[in-house]
Amino acid sequence: MAKKKKTPTPYVCPECQETEFIDIAATVRVRLIQDDPDNIQTDADESDDGSHEWDGDASAQCCGCGFQGKVNDFDREVMAAAKAFAGEVEKVAERMKGEVK
């Protein structure tokens, strides 16, 4: 039986290639618990809407190697597009060098 090829995850640490230990800063809706004026807490499980939101500009950290950046820095598609763009810029720079001589 042939091995099933694993689909790559959309997010990966650009430094160490870790995919399992990426933490992001998200906005989370929580219930404010005020049972004691000296001990105010929050509880996401008690909230009517315990949802969370984040986007590509949210801060992110790889807990494997410590790399920090934005979620977009960990996005495989964004990284591939940036690499392709850098390659095109390098080609233009090389052409310009030849024209300056």
C-alpha cells in the first residue's frame, strides 16, 4: 500500500520549519467575573460568545526556536510570494547593472 502524502500546513516557522508550536496573539471574548472587588477575573468558557479573532498582522512566535514576527511571516503562501518577488527584483537589478556599464 502506498503511503499517503501529507499535505503541508499553511503556517510554518521560517527559521526552524516548526509547524506545531506557533503561538499567536488573538482577540478573545471572555466573561468578566467580579465576585470579589479584590479578585476580578475573566473566563472564556462563561462567555456567550467565546470566539477568538486574528489576522495576518497579529503577532506570532515560534515556541520551538523563539522566532517572533507577524502571522504573515509564518504563512507559506506569503513567504513563497515574497521569495518570488525578491527573485524578480534581483533579475531587474542584474539587468540594470549590465546597462550601467
